[in-house]
Amino acid sequence: MENCFHQRQQDDLAQTSGSRRRNFVCQIRQRIALTITLVSMVASIATAQPANVQERLEKAANLIRENRIAEAEQQLAGILKTAPNEPVALNLLGAVRAQQGRLNEAETLLIRSATIDPSYAAVHMNLAFLYLLRNAPEKTVSELKEVVKLEPKNIEANYKLGRLLLARDRVDDSIAILEKAKSETPASIVLLPLLGDAYLKKGNTEKAEENYLLAAQKDNPDAMLGLARVSQKRGDDTAALGYLAKARELGGNMPELRYKVGVAALALGAFDDAKTDLEQAVKLKPDDPAYLIALGAAWLKKFDLITAEKIFRRALEVQPQNSQAEMYLGYVLYKQKKFSEARIYLEKTIKADATVPESFYYLGLIVQEENEDERAIALLEKAVQVSPTFANAHVALGASYLKLKDYLRAQKELELGAKLNPDDSKAHYQLAVLYARLKDPKRAQAEMAIVEKLKTVEQSQKKEGDTFVITPAVPDE
């Protein structure tokens, strides 16, 4: 979750005509926490304002900082009664309304403030946070761009804008923003790991490494994580594990760092290390569903479905209707052949987010088990539509076509599945059956030979949940 409403109180008072944090968290609707960020106060007050208004704004800012919200509201209402177009007062009251969950009122007040003084950067930041809460990322991007235009050296705004663009796969836009910010603020290292992430996502490991190394000179733990990912991409798992160890050391007992190190260790196959890191992250922050889900995934890698199930259920207690937790719980219930309950959770996941191919895939496998192959085909086709390179789904789809004697479609899906994942013995076995039915014994025997060859490898390298991808949650800034 983003850290939200930005209140540059006395700084903003000093910049009304032109231009570390304290957090107050309250519930907004279900599962939404909203934080007011207060920036350090300055003595100087904008001379454009009457002295009494300046003093009252300063008092309101102090009341908000002390979480005396009712008194702050009174103070701001009094100011706006005599000065209805005071942009700082409108901004502060808008942020208070947002904290209270009154988002429509907050938006109205913040837009009024921005309309009165378009050069008021803080109100654009608050609008960005508001739109982020409302899941309106393009509006968030627009407001953050406004902040960056007004304050090119605003590291926080540049970082948030770069990160949001990267999360939306606008990699080149993210790089452009971050490179410009890097040139504007060369002394800051906070942007470098994110810039490295952007280059890594673009596939430019050299530029990614260059930025990670610059940040690593200051012992930045995120840079160490980035260098671990670069090493992994280059096939150097030993170096990757070394960087993870360094990130773990630098991160200490920071729960978010332990979480991200654990996730990276999972990707490297260091399951014991991953489990230890994630258990520590959960111990430090027990009510974060993302941490619990990752820990459950680590237990899956240790083949402990029962423990994993308990952890995913705990994640849903912490955050009901978390679609990722529902998907994982549906998966472990499917693996335990608890099909009826598994169907419930997988169907919930699909309803919440139809862009996750695994939900369709595992639900398709359940109905396959129940000999509902026509319905299985519908679900598995959706899985491959969402993710055309999802090899397992192609193989399962081919198996259903094979059962229904639609050999042409079966051959197409099974051959594609085997091409996408040549080490899948199920794909080769189904192809052997298909070729036998098509009276092609030579190809059938060749596929069975591959099956026998792969059996030994799969016995020693059995994996659970390999179709799932765990990604670190976006950190609160």
C-alpha cells in the first residue's frame, strides 16, 4: 500500500504562492490504511497571507501532526469561512477528509486547491495518493508528473512516478523519468536500485548492474538484491546467493528486506534460507498477508501442504478476499484432493481477478478429475488466452481433447506444451498415447523413451507450485 496524504504543513505555508515523516493510520473502507505524511516545519511564513491566517494555518498543521483531527477541522473551517479560496487550508482539509475515508469530499477539496493555485505541488501529490487509493493509476501518473514538473528535484515524486510506470510495464517511460531525476539529484542513491530494476525488466543487465553497483557503494540493501537478480540471470547462483547474504546482513531486522530476500531465495531454489527469511519477516510483521503468502509458498517448496494450508488460511483471516491467498489455498486443497472446497476458492479468485491463468488452470484440472472435459476445455482455453506460454495449461488442454477424441486439437496443444517445456514428462506421455492412437508407433515409442528418461530427474527434483510466481510487494515509501 502506498503511504498517503502528504502534508507539507509549514513548508507549504512558506510556498503558498509558488511552490523523517509522521504517520497517522486509520481504516478506510475495508483493508485500506491511509497515512498522513508530515514534513518538518520551518519558521518562515509566506508574506502573501495575512498574519492571522498564517498563524491559524500553522496551528491547524500542528493539530494534525498531533492527531487532534477534530480541533484541526474546526481551525480549518474557521479559516475557510473568512478565506474560502485559501489553497493550503483546502489541501489540509482535503487530506483530513481522505484520512476519514470521505474520499469524494477529499477529491473536491483537493481539486479546488489545485485549481486556485496550480503551482502548489503538495496538493498534486495528495491527489496522486487519492487516485492511487481509487485504483485510477493514469490519474495518479498525471498528478505525479505535475509534481515533478513543478519540483524537478523532488526525489519522492520522481521515485513514486518511476515505480508506478514500471509497475504498469511502461518501462521506457520509467527509465526516462528516473534518468532525468538521477541527473538532477546526483547525490541521491534512492533512485538507483529502482532504475536498475527498470533496466533489468528491459533486459539490459549491463545498465542494471551499473546502477546497482553505484548504490551498492553506499551499502544499499536493495542494490544487493538487484545484483543478486543480475547474477541469477547470468546463471551465477553462487554470486547471487552471496549478494543475498549481504542484503540480509544490511537489512537486519527490517521486515520488508527480509521478505524480499526470502522471495529472491525462493527464486534461486534456496528454500531453507527462504523459509528462514520469510518466517523472520512474518515474526516482525505478523499481519501482512503478502508475507504470509510468500511463507506459505516456501512451505510448498518443502512439500508440506498442511503447513502451507494453515498459513494461507491465516492470510485470509488477516485480509479476507485476498485473491492471491485464495488462489494458493485453492491450489493446496486441490493437491490434497479436497476438490469441493478448492473449487470455491479458485472460483472466488477468478471472480476477483480474471487475469491470473493459474486459477483457470487448477479449476480446469479439478473438473478434469470429475470427467467434465468440455468444461475443463473452456477453463483451460481461458488460461492459455491469458498466458499463451503457459505450458502446463496447453498440456492439460491437449489431454482433454485427447479424451474427447479430438485428435487434431490434442496434437496441436500437446506438441506446443512439449515445445514450451521439453522436460514435462506428462506432455510426452500424452503425445505417446496420441501417436499410438494415430497409428504412428515410431513416434509413440520415441515419446515413451523421453518419458522414461525424464522420470528419474522428476523423482529427484519434484517441485510444488512451480506455476506460481511470487513477487515482492511494493514497499511503502
